[in-house]
Amino acid sequence: MKLFPHHRCPGFTLTEVLIVLAIIVALAGIAVPVGRSVMARSRTATCLSNLRQIGTGLETYLQDHAQTMPEIAAGRKGKNEDTPVLETELASYLSNPESFHCPADGKCFAASGCSYIWNSSQSGRNRLKLAFFGKEGDDRRIPLVTDKEAWHPGESGVNFLYADLSASSRVDFGVNR
């Protein structure tokens, strides 16, 4: 009869376990910032899509109102305020009320019902007679709707819906020409 006095049980040594844990921690250290960046870009893309939907609703509104911009306030502090604002005047022109909610907004939408603010200097103006910073006429790079705060990564941190109904994260007001 043979006895094996130093018979090892199959398994991992402490060194092997520590090496595997170090590799997992290093991979997580790389993956977490990349994942956050991807999520931030995803929220920006969703926000731009929301602004395009608001632009589509605004286009329909303009067709129904002789190409005249809505007479609305820039925004409101609370949902209970009886003030005509973007989310109340364009609600019937949009199929999804979530179009007024930027996914990067953690508090403004809950309080006021909208993550976006209207450029009230354009209220009541004819679509072809918009003016911004002294530039008048048929300039399509006048901002109409923007994020209420700089929630997004990038230079400005804000997304814009312009008078030509394009949405962009770039600041391009068309007053520098």
C-alpha cells in the first residue's frame, strides 16, 4: 500500500487568486470611464432626438398658426404655474410627453415638466422675421429651444434647436457672419 503524504487538493493558490483579482480590477478601471462616456453620448443623442421631435411639433404648430411663433414664456419653475410654456403649447403636437425630458436632466423635468427652455425673444414673431443679437431676417441659425442647464459633455454642454429646425450641440448662432 502506497501512501501519498503530500497529496494536494486541486484548487488555486492565493497568488493565483490575487493575480486574477488584479486583472479584473485593472479591466474594471478601464471599462468604467469608457462606459460612462458611452452613456453620456447616448444621453446627448437622445436629447438631440427630443429636440428634433420638438422641432417637428413646432413645424406643425407654425403651419396651423400662419407661420407665427408661439407666444410663450421661456419656462416655469413648477408644474402648477398657469403660464403658457413650451410643454403646454406644443403638447398636442407631440405624441410623446417624454420628448420634453432630457435623459441627462435629473431634477428640472420633475419640477417643471420640461428640460428645455424657449428663446422667448422669438415669441409671437413671424418665422421669416426672427431676430437675435441684432441680426434680423430669414436667418435659420437663431436658437429657439435649448437645454435648461449644461448637462452634456462638450464645449457648451448644451444642445440647441435652431430656427431651421436642426438640432445640434454646437454653438452656431449665425450672428457672426
